[in-house]
Amino acid sequence: MARLGNILFILLLTGAAAAIAATAWLDRETKAPGPLTAEKLLYIEPGSPIKNITGKLLEAGIIQNDVVFLIDARWRNGQETLKAGEYNFPAGSSISGVITLLQSGKTWQRRITVPEGLTVAEIVALLQSEPVLKGAVNLLPAEGSLLPETYNFSYGDTRQSIIDRMEKSMQEELEILWEKRPPDFPLQTPQQAAVLASIVEKETALAGERRRVAGVFLNRLNRGIPLQSDPTVIYAVTQGSVKMNRALTWQDLKIHSAYNTYIVKGLPPAPIANPGKESLAAVLAPEKNDYLYFVADGSGGHTFAKTLKEHNNNVARWRRMQKNIH
């Protein structure tokens, strides 16, 4: 009996030693740097079995020992906790690090920047050009209802989801700015402010001019003078669906359209583009001035005038500059 007890004791010790050695080996293998020499993006499909995930990681060169990965992942209940999505694996990621990242669900965030002043048609085209977004835009939103800025998204997000977020952002931004408008603000609704902001957006690219341009247009509205804004005529001609790759003509200025502010007083019925935050803020906190006119100054900005005579002189100067350029 004593001899049998000794044998059992030795077997237990041997088994314990083997278990300790195996645990140490697994710990060493899972924490060792992996084969990646540079960070790499990889998309894991929803519902992927753990063997498929292991195969993709091996094929992508993110891990080099699929057996160790499977052992460690199953040890950590990986089948249930590895999350789908696109991940950015750092160079040298260990097996342990790979599993931890897949369990975290911290997927790679992509970005798309929507410039200020694009029309809805142009924004939809921009989203269509992003290959990792899915699906179509179900229904074109109203012009001017989308807030241009940079949006984060993940692989497989839908184009419609970006549109929905842009609409919500515009509503929230407009509500915030509308509440801060001055007591004597002449426009009656947030929608009217969005309309004017879209015109300001298309008239000037200089942040420092936006409040002044907004003040000019509000002065004209208050005096019943047509806005005479070229971008509104361009929208009347193109409906915001195509670029106008030519100069406006006298015939264009006579077009019968509610968007032609040369022949229709007041604001157009809707925005002509999607204004950014700065243009919205400029309209809802305009510069107090006496200007009624402005014309390009040849340097990217504008020259402002209080009288028609002064404006005509500025226009003549601008035309002379154009002749010299050409």
C-alpha cells in the first residue's frame, strides 16, 4: 500500500508539474509579439465561428499560431465574447492582445468630411463614393437640412444612417443658435435663418466676412430690396443637382423661378445648399452695418458699399481687374 501511495504521489507531482509547465508555456506563447510588422485593418463578419475568425487572422498575418489562438480564445470563452466589426491591429500584436481587442468591441472608426455649402445631391454623391458604407439613401432629405462636418462611422454602417445623423445635427445646431438670436432679429423662423445662411455660405468662403455679408442681406430684406444673389440664380438654373461650369448670363438673371432673387423680393422658398455652423451663427448674430452692396475684390474677399454709386465704382474696378487678369 505504501508503495502504491508513493506511486500515486509521484504521478500527482508529475501531473502538477506538467500542468504548471503547460500554463507557463501558454502564457509565454500568448504574450509573445506577433508577426505583424505594421498595423493592419481586418473586418470580422457578424456571426463568424471562432474557427473562421482564427483562419482570417492567420491568413492576414496577424497571428502565426492558430492552435495557441484557439486554446487561449476558448480558455477565455472566446466564441461568445469575440465581437464582429473592423479592427485595427497594431504591429507586433500578441495573441493575448488580439483576443482582448476582439473582446473589447473597440472597432476602427472611419471618418468622412462633408464640406460646407454642398447641396443634398452632392452630399449623397459623396456618400455613394465611400465604398465601405452600405445601402442607398432611401429618400432625399430637404435641401439645407444636413449639417456639414466630419462624421465618424464604422465599416458596414449605412449611408442612410449618416444622413439621419446629419439631419439630427442640423436640427440641434439650429435650435441652439435660434435660442441665442438677438431680441430684434428680423427673421421669423429657424427655417428662414437656414435659407439665408445657405446664401451666405455660397457667397463667401471667408469666415471673417460671413457676419458682414449676413448684415448686408438683412439690410436689403428690411428695406424691401431684392437680394440679387448670384448663387440663388445658379440654384434656379441647376436645381442643385449639377455643377454650373460657366458664368451666369443676362438670360439667367431673367429666369422665372422663386429662387431668382434678382426678380423676386425676399428670401427663396428653401435653402440653396447646406450651410455650416459658421454661416448659421453669422446669420443669427449678424454684423450691424449700413452696407447694401458688395462685390468681389480680386483677393478672395469682397468690397462693401453703402450707396449704389459707390458700389458701381467698386464693380467697375473689379471688371478692370478681370480684364487685366485675362
